[in-house]
Amino acid sequence: METSAPKRRENKKSLRVKVISLGNAEVGKSCIIKRYCEKRFVPKYLATIGIDYGVTKVQVRDREIKVNIFDMAGHPFFYEVRNEFYKDSQGVLLVYDVGLRESFEALDSWLGEMKQEMGSQANMDSIVFVVCANKVDLIKRRVVDEGEGRLFAESRGFHYFETSAQSGEGINEMFQAFFSSITDMCENGGKRPVTELSVGFTKEQADTIRRIRNSKDSWDMLGVKPGATREEVNKAYRKLAVLLHPDKCVAPGSEDAFKAVVNARTSLLKNIK
Ligand code: GTP
Ligand code: MG
């Protein structure tokens, strides 16, 4: 009689990863982490002093992941404490408050601070970034919409999630995607998988949508000088229309930007002889 030892499905080796949270003070970094790890929400603001550290274990597919979480203080006062902790991170939670535009606009300077500590862009390329548009439960005070946040994130190859530490919305989905991407990256030799970087739209398209959103009038929107001729307006319009036409451009906000450009051209042509 033939016997065979029962086949045991061995788990792959466990992974140890380091993640950090970044973003202005009071945007909800600690509450997002608390909501995920402790399933609770604390309404009272308790500023993080320097750094808070915690460990959690998660299962991604057939791997156990030990996650070391370094929750940074957002207050500028703690820069000297924070800057020690950027190195060797595999993942970054980049958090802003959808009700505070300055917290969204600060994301670039947070990336700048991190890049400075990491030494080069190459070191930033082997990190998974997730942008959390937090406090989406406070609907009435929202000033940064989904398109704008998504565009910021996806044009840089980052994930984007709408979250509320208060209600729990988006929190588990966000962490699952975060840890799963970090695991993919580790299994891919420390490089962010290519699929995450190919977002289906170009930097030129993303920059143009941002520029259109921030333009001060119709001339500015079309990128022509006030008093430009019909030909100049039409030429600028055609260029933008080709770049942003909804059939060609999948960048978040492209449809609104395209409509705005059509309206800007119509209103300018009405007043040009
Ligand atoms: P620092 O540690 O100072 O950098 O701040 P932080 O980003 O860690 O902010 P924290 O998590 O301490 O939250 C700041 C305040 O926002 C607290 O009063 C929280 O209760 C509140 N808060 C956090 N997340 C949410 C949310 O999703 N919705 C609402 N309504 N309030 C939130
Ligand atoms: Mg905190």
C-alpha cells in the first residue's frame, strides 16, 4: 500500500514592513489608524507629540505581514523628531482634510520634506503611497472634491481613497489596498508594480486640468492673452479639446474641464468681432 505524507500548505515567509502617516496637524492621521487597529473613534483632538508607534499583524493572501506603524505629528514644531523616521518606509499614508484646502495643498510640501530625508526620487519610487481624503462625513464643509483629490493622487501613481475615521467609511478598503500593494511591491523585488504606475493619462493632461480648474477667467483658461484674436482663441481651444476630449482622456475631472473650455471659447467668441 502506498502512503504519502499529507501535503501541508506552507505559508510563505512573513514580511515585516514599515509604514508612516503624513499630513498637516489635525487632519485625522491618528484617528484613521485608531479606527483600523482599535475599531473606535475619539472625537477629542489629542495632538500626536513627535511620533506614535504601534504594531499590527495582517494577512495578505498567504502571507503574514507584521506592520510597524509610525504615526507622525503634523505640527511643524516636530520636524526635528519626524525627520529621523522617513527612511526605510515601504508605505506612506498621505492624509488631508476635505474641509481644509490648505491641508490638501500642503501634500506637495510633505512629499518634499520626505524626499529631502530620503535623499533622492529613486528612493521614493519604491514606496507605496495612499492619499486619504479624510473627514468625508462632514459633507457640508467639504471644499476639495473627489476629482481634484483623485487627480493629485493618480497622476503621481498613488492610490486614492475617501475616508472617514468617524464613520469608518473607506478605512478597511484603504488599508487592504495599501497592505496588498506593499506586499506586491516586496514580492516584486522592492519596485512598485508597473500596473500601479500606468494610470491611463499623461502628466500633461493632469497638469492642464489643474490649470483649468485654477484659471481666473476665460482668457486664462484657454491660455491666451486678453484681447486675443478669434484665430488665436480657436487655435488654443482646438489644442485643449484634443488633449481633454472625454473620448480620449480618462483623467479625473477631464469631462468638467472639457465643458469649461467649450464654455470659455463660446463666451470669448461672442465678444470678439
Ligand atoms: P496631529 O497628530 O496633530 O498631526 O493630528 P492628526 O492628523 O493625527 O489628527 P487626529 O487624528 O488627532 O484628529 C484631529 C481631529 O479631527 C480630532 O478631533 C478627531 O476627532 C477629528 N477627526 C479625525 N478624523 C475625522 C473624521 O473622519 N471625521 C470627523 N468628523 N472628524 C475627524
Ligand atoms: Mg496624530
